[in-house]
Amino acid sequence: MKNKEDLLPHNYLRYKDNILPPRTIEINDQEYKLFMATFENLENLYNYLKSNPKINKSTFIREASISNPSHFSGKPYSEALEDLIKPASKEYTELLKLQEKINYIAQIEMDKFKTYQKVTGGHLNTLAYSKGSPLCYEKRQRINVPKFVRLNLVLSYNITEFASSLINRAVILLNIINALENSGYNVDINAFSLDKNTSVNDKEIAYINIQMKRHGEKVNLENLSKILFNIEFRRRILFRVLETLDVNNSWGSDYGNVCNKEIAQNVLHIEKNDLYFGYPYEMNILGFDLIKDFKNAINALNLEDKIDVDRSIEDLNNEELVLKIKDLQRKF
């Protein structure tokens, strides 16, 4: 009789550009087995799934990506897969045009300053002056920093999240990206799902990474809208990728639990100045009030002193936008 290891798909042997060999990592003195899938873009993800990689049937007996009902997981898997390479639907392109028209969040200021002590000129430092220091004047000077920012975007979310929370999060994210690009920043988006399963002795983490743009290009907001506004992307597409990994735990019962920011920082080695856009509850985006959700997200990202919050709130109160968001929430 074959053991379970012999029954696994081992897709890392067939798809070396997309599936990495499992490896052991340590987080807070605990060992996890890490399973990783990576895709250059949505087309690369489409081609991988369209090639029908082997499914881990010993773990995913039910294959929820296909068998889950539409009221829970959205469009059927076959349609969700084809949507990856189709133009974004009319309702999302209309939303993108609307946000461009009203020009949310006019500017984000992320430049840094350094204070220099001088003998004369600038602002008088009364404390230094009282001590008799010759360097009693100060002058602030802008430090030129590269116009580059990495945004780590979590694609995982718990079953308890409201549709309104997910839609509000998507709208807020798209506007922050617009603001960064309008301010001259090259935004690198590292979109990923990161889930864990610790229901038995072995602890496992599944990391699925999708690069949403190439270096130097502007973010393709239409492609981004496909993964943010469609529930089937999480519960059909990402579930299907997970079903092709060699996970050994009882993932088939709940498809894992979303990892928090602390675990993500350890797995992804997130830099101090990177932006981390977590799942709605992690960002305190609750779905009841877009303005409150916006303020909470800005606070979570530590951008309060870098954008014109009042101007942004005024734009988010646009009547046409509010109606469009409510319509999207009903359809999610």
C-alpha cells in the first residue's frame, strides 16, 4: 500500500517556474512547512490552471474550488478561470473611470527631511542658544528619496468578513494606489494569500504570490479589480491553486486560516517602509461606513500625515460613487 507522500501531486517537479519545493521555516521558535506558488501575472496564473495540474486528492477530497455552491463562491470555476484573461467587466471599468474623474486623494507626501545645525540662518534653537552653542540655528532640508514603494496586498480573508468590508477595502486600496502614482511613485504590488493549518501535529503555511505589475509600469487597475471585487477569485481560483500543493494537514475541511501580519512579516521579510494592506478586519475596515473605514485604513498604513485626509473624505462622499459601491456590495 502506498503512503500518502506517494499520492501527492508533486507539481513542483513539473512546474518549476510556479511551484517551489516545500521547505521548513521557523517562526517564534516554532517550525512550519512552507508551500509556495508564484505567478508573474494573471495570464501566467491562467496558463498554470488551464494546463490542469495534478490535484492533491488525498487532502482535498471535495475540491471546494469546483463543488462549492455559487451563493458562497460566486461564478463557477470554469467561468472564473476565463475571467482572468478577459477585459474587466463594465461595472468595474465604470468605477475606475469614476474614481479617475473625481481624482481622489490628490497627493501623498512621503519625502523625508533632516534637520541641520548651523552657525547662522534658519530657525533659532532657543535651547542651544541658551547653552551658548555656536550651532544654535537649525534648517530643515528635504532628503531626496527614490520614488518607489512596495505595497504588500493580502488576498486571503476569513469567511466571517462582510461583503461590504471587502468592497470598501477594494475602493480604498485603488484610491491609495492612484494617489501614490499621481504623486510620482512607482508602486510595486506584491499580492498574495497566506494561510496556515495547524489542526494536527505538523504546522503548515501555504503562500500564493501574484505579481500584479512589472517594474516601471503603472498598476493595471482593471486586473487589480478582478482579484479585489470578485469573490470567486478567492474561493475558486486561489482555492484551486491550493488544491495543487502538497499540503498534508486536514486542509480539506476549511482550506486553512488567514495568517496575521506578524507571520506575514516573517515569511515575506517585509521591509520597514513597505506598506502592508491586510485583510479587512486586520485593517479595522468593518463595512458599515466608508469614511470611517477609510480613516482606519489610513491609520493602519501610517499615512495620516502624508495625505490630505479632508480632501479625500470629500471625494469619497461623491453621490455617484456611493451608489456604485452599494450596487457592488449587493452583487458580491
